[in-house]
Amino acid sequence: MPITTLNKFLQIKGSIFAATTLQELQEVWSNQEWDMEHPNDLKLIQRELEGFYNDKKQKLENIKKYEVTIPRWLANEKEIPSTFIGEVVRETQKAYLMRGTGDIVQTGHCMICNRELTNPVSLKYGIGIQCGQHWGVDPEGESHEEILRGLKEIANFETWIPKSQIKHKEVK
Ligand SMILES: [Zn+2]
């Protein structure tokens, strides 16, 4: 394999392995420029890379979602909700790198402050009116789509969370 082909191969392989979401993986895959100077090598590396791609795709599709609760002080510090649905992107002995998915959390408590919810609209979206407004979501005044978009934005984070600080974690 000429060095240019090998470089190309390693570069794409690296990007496939580094992808952390299906969307990222899709982008890596569809943004490839396959025109190379050695068309015969191309077939060879395409077949090989396709294997990596399919493995990774399967892995990413099987990522579990968790409902996680962390103490409020930590949530405040990180500017994230104290209860959220998230995926584990990476794990070390002491912490998870988690990504919020923006799914609605239905625990009967406010996702931000953990207070019990009674208002039916708040219960539906898992967020109190006051906390919602503070975070730019108005469960009483906005359309369903706007609220969903707002909740996605609130949960649009990726952060390390010490395992010792996780009060509750359950597969969703
Ligand atoms: Zn609240």
C-alpha cells in the first residue's frame, strides 16, 4: 500500500473510532473524498473501513440512556439540571463523562431543583414553572415544540460527573 493510501486509511479509521454520536459517525462517513490515486487500493481500504464503520455504528446504536440525579450544588456548579437523561460517553474508575440527551424527565420532581411538582403542565415536562422560566423555558406560555426545543437546550451538555456524586442512576 503506498504511503498516501495508508495515511488516508489511518486518518479515516481514527475518525471512525473517535466518533461519539451516530451523527458524527455519519458525517465522517459521508464526508469522505474517495478519489485517490490508486483505485485498486481504494476498494481494499473501503471494505476494511466499512467493517470498522459498521462495528462502531452498532456500538453507538446500543448506547444506553440513563436517568441520573446529582446533588444540586454540583448541578449548579456545572450549570446542568440535577436530574437528566444522559448517555455515558466515557468511563474511568471514578467518573463518567455524560452527555445530556434532552429527553423529558418524568420523576414527578423538577429536573432543576428536585422540588415535587403538582402543576399538570410542569409534571408533563418535568420542570417547574419558575425553574423553567429561569432556564428559558416557559411550560405554560410556549408551544409544545418550543418547550421541547428549550429542554433540549438545557440538557445540551457533556461533562464529567464523579461516580461518588451520583445519587441515582437507572437505565431508561
Ligand atoms: Zn424547580
